[in-house]
Amino acid sequence: MNPPSFPFAAVLLAGGRSTRMKQDKALLHWHGQDLWQAQMHKLQSIGAERVLLSCRAEQPLFASDGVETVHDPEGEDKGPLAAITRCLEHVQMPLLVLAVDMPWMTAAFLREQLHKHTDPEKGWFFRGPHGDETLAGLYVPAMLPQMREALAHEDLKLQHVVEAAVHSGLAIAHPLADEQMSFFHNANTPGDLK
């Protein structure tokens, strides 16, 4: 399959504190490698012009050649909204986001969505029974003012940002089909990975 019709970047979000997992999710073993490496391989295979790794400076994650590392500022814990905002400011182009704790997401599914989406000015997300899936979707630079405003007001819920973007026409929310639900499952506890 050819690359999407517009240039985009991709980022793996791996800087979470993993409190429920009681160990760093990024370092869990998944099919013979660390989970973060498995997720990174997916992003590297979908035709992104730039690939980023977003993590904390103290995490022992060593990105391969061609992967840009964007560290969380020391002492800051403003969650994925701050990390995505930083990365989007860094690349200034459509940014595909994937959380490290979504091991069932496939490169084929992401590639398919990128091919279907032809408007680089609009983000896209999937809306499931619990609301918008914010940690596997396409963020665009036009969303940055809303993201910065949310950070300034300490409203760190990504769902609020995505809902506002959809409401203002900056993003599209696709209904999540039953057969797509499993891609968006999170691994929050060791039992989830079994």
C-alpha cells in the first residue's frame, strides 16, 4: 500500500507513570520484545515522515536511528495532553498518536485509516461506548490553540479537547465498529496482557 496522500508524523506516547501496572508499561515484555519497541515498529512501518518517542528522561528507552525523542519536562506531570501538545508543536504537521499501552492496535488498521483520511487540516478519532478514543488518533496543528488553552486552565482531559475539536470542525469522530473495539483495548494491569 502506498503512503498516505499527505505527509504526517507519528509519536509513541510512553511516558506514563503506570501506577496501576506497578511497573513501567513501556518495559513489559510483549511477543519477545519490550512493549515500547513493538509499538514503535508499528509506527515506523506506516509511512510517517517523522517518528517520535515521547517519554520521561529517566526511562531507559533508547530510540533507534531516525526516531526523535521528546522528553517530558522534569517534574511536570500534565499527562498525555502536555506530551501530545509538545510533540505537535515540535513537528508542525498532522501527528498520529499511539499510546504504548495499546498493544492490540495494528499497523494495518492505522495505515488504512490514514489512507481513508484525505484532509490534512482535520484530525480524526474514533468514538466508542465510553467516548472518544484519544490515544490512537490524528492530531493536527489547527488544534494547538485549544490544546494550549486547556493546559493553561489545567483541564487535562484529552476527551474535552477532542470533543471541542470535533464540535468546531477541526476533527472528525468516526463511530467505532464492533470488530474495531479490540484495537483500542488498554493494558492497565499485568492481567490485561495475559
